[in-house]
Amino acid sequence: MAPHVEHHFNRRSMLKHCCGGFGSIALASMFATEAMANLRPTLVDPASISPLSPRLPHFAQRAKRVIFLFMHGGPSQVDTFDYKPMLQRDDGKPLPFPKPRVVFAETGNLLGSPFKFKQHGQSGAWVSNLFPNVAEIVDELCFIKSLHGSNPAHGAALLKIHTGSDNFVRPSMGSWITYGLGSENSDLPGFITICPTLGHGGVNNFSSAFLPAAYHGTSLGHAGIKASKARFEHMTSMGSSRSIQRAQLDLLKEIHEEQLDSAGPDLALEGRIETFELAFRMQMEAPDVMDLGNESPATLRMYGIDEPKTENFGRQCLMARRFSEKGVRFVQCTHSYKWDQHGDLRNGHTSNAAEVDKPIAGLIRDLKSRGMLDDTLVLWGGEFGRTPVSQGGRDGRDHNPHGFTMFMAGGGVKPGFSWGSTDEYGYYAQNDKVHVHDLHATIMHLLGIDHERLTYHHAGRDFRLTDVAGSPVTQIMI
């Protein structure tokens, strides 16, 4: 019988003998997390899967789709929804604390708002007289008043809001969302941007970047033309019948399959062929969605399409509702490029707000009346805010990424609610600060997507919309 030997392990000895096991556990956990991140089950027959096939969210979703109302140029938070009594009181005095170390341009003393604020609705939200129609539906809105970004220049700030990065080409928010969830209509793109800006990053603001081409935003017109003239480019074939087009695409598919057999996958080619197929299908679906002729006169009035001032943006908003109704996952409407009032603030902001106020309120009312607001997330805002100090002879404001306001409606956010605040003059986000990465994480969370798990491997590492930061603001959620 073997003699009994007692083993006496202290903590250091135990760690020495078990460290390999701990490493294996950590490695297994990392592999499991990676596998879960890339596991995106579809809701369709695997035999008919495509890049835009609808996919299950990571967890229960509050929103199924997004409409982003983008105000290009940067609306002033202290002239719209972030009322600051002390700014009014101290108009003309020096700012009593330091300005940012890096500023876009020189600024002067404090500038009180030339617009009148009142409280509205049961929520008592402060709204300036720039937005009388939005004021009427303020109890549907969820304000975030403590947003902050990282760059005071338009181009970089636009990229930050749209892609999460202000210095690299990255996939846009709409591309990430369609990559994560697919689309509910195989005959339309999953991501449509209506009259997008041509400047300040241009196509990079709705680009799929290194994601597959199927997730690239499809532009309907551009900022240089009216929404009434906006058309999808290259959707129709000049002079070819559908049967001939179908035969051409079938031949292209055969050639492609032969190339796959001999040379292996070619993601760029596959993306182009998928685009051809989608354009073929869109010929039957898109014209009907874009035709507003079957909308009632009351609906057209609600969006302001019967008025010259509101017709253009109202048409964008109504088309956004129609595309969303047909299963498009992400739709953006852009009011471009008008909100950059370094001077002539009073006239500029008055004109801009008059163009969008009625359409915004009309869209939210329309979504609610159709039972769509509960699962449609509406997001409003610009790339940054404006300074509470003056420019342009005391009738303008400079760029301000350090504290600004956006609002949401529907899609699982608390109605009649406000989160966060800026300082007493509206310069810096101060309480319950929300970074742009946090905003993106919040949007993803409302859609049932874990922003840390939705990744794409590129150039040797995993990427995500929120880079290596961001936390969902769960306090604004129902």
C-alpha cells in the first residue's frame, strides 16, 4: 500500500499549478463570445438567404426600424429646446468660465436667445417659438440634452454622428443596423437616404465601407435637387423588357458561378450582382411607394406638402413613412445644408424651422395614428449644437460639439421625458452626459442589438459601430 502523502498548497502554489486551466477557461470564453457575435440566425429558409434577409435580434427589441431626421449644419440647442434663463439674464456679459481649448473660430460674449420659450404639454417641456407644431406633440418626445462629440468641424462631426468615427472611413449607422437585422422587404433596399448631403463627407456618411456592399445606403436623389424630383439612379433599364433583363441577369449569374468555382469568392463582384438583382426587383415596388397620389388630402396637409415652405421636407418625411411601412429598416431624411448660422441667426433659424416644423410633427402624428410609432424610432438632430456666445455682430453662433440636444420619439423611448443637461449657459454637457458612442449604443439596444456583439472582422481585427466605447442609456427606455 502506497504511503499517504499530504500536499500543502498555499495560494501562490495553487495559482502556479492552475494557471494553464485559467487560461483555457478565458480562451473558451473568448471563442464563445466571438461565436455568439457572429451568430445571426435568419427568419427565412436558409436556401433562400440573401445579405438582406431578416435576422433575429440579440434580445427583445423595442423598435424594428429607424427614421433619422438630420438637420445638416447644427441647430442651436439654446434657441430651440434647451432653455437657459441665465443666458437671457447675462446677455452681453463675458462667459464666466473658460471656452474650449480648441474652437472653430473666435467668439464674443454671451448671446441671449432672440426667440421666446414656453412650456408645453403635460411634460412641461420648454420649446421656443421656432417650433409651434412640434410643441403640440412634445409629450411624444424624449429629449437628450447632454450630448457631446469630439470635433467642431462639419465634415468630421457629420462622420461622427453617422459612422461613429470622425477621422476614418467606417460603415454608417444605417449600414450596421441593416447588417445586424437585415430588411423586411426583399424588393427594396434595407437602408435608404433621401436627398443626402453632397458635402462634409458626402457618400461616406451613408457608406457600408468594409461591410458587404448590400448594406450600403441607397440614395434617393441628393441635396442639390428637390425631393419631388428625386429618383433612384440606375433602377430602370433603357429599352429592355423585363424578360430580357431577367435573361441577362441569369446569364450573369451563370458566369459568376463559373468564376466562383475557378477563382474563389469575390465579394466586390457578388455585391454588384446583388445590386443588379435588387434594382430589377425595385422596378415593380419602388415607383408605387414613391407615388404620393394615393395619399389623402388631409395627410398631405398634415405633412405640409400643400405649402411651398414645407413641401420639400414634408415630401421627404412622407416618403420615409411609406418606405418604413413597406419594411425598409433605416430611412434618413436630410434638411441640408441650412443650419450653420454664424451670422443672421434670427432670420436663418426662423426660416429653417419653418421648413421642417410641420413635417416633423406630421410624421410623428401619422406614425402614431397608424400604430407604427410604438416600433418605429424617430431621431431628430444635427451634427453638433451652437455656442451660447456670439458671432457675426451678435446675430450668430459658432459650432459647439461640447453640449447639444437631440430628441427621439416612439421605438421604446419614454414619451414626455428629458435626460441630461448642459451647464447654466448651455455650453458644455454637464449632468448625465451622453457621448455620440452612447447614442449609437442606445439606438442599437432599442433595436434589440448588443452593440458589443455586432462586429465585423476587417484588417486583422473586429470592428463595431461604437468602436471600443459606448453604453446604452437605459434610463430613457420604457
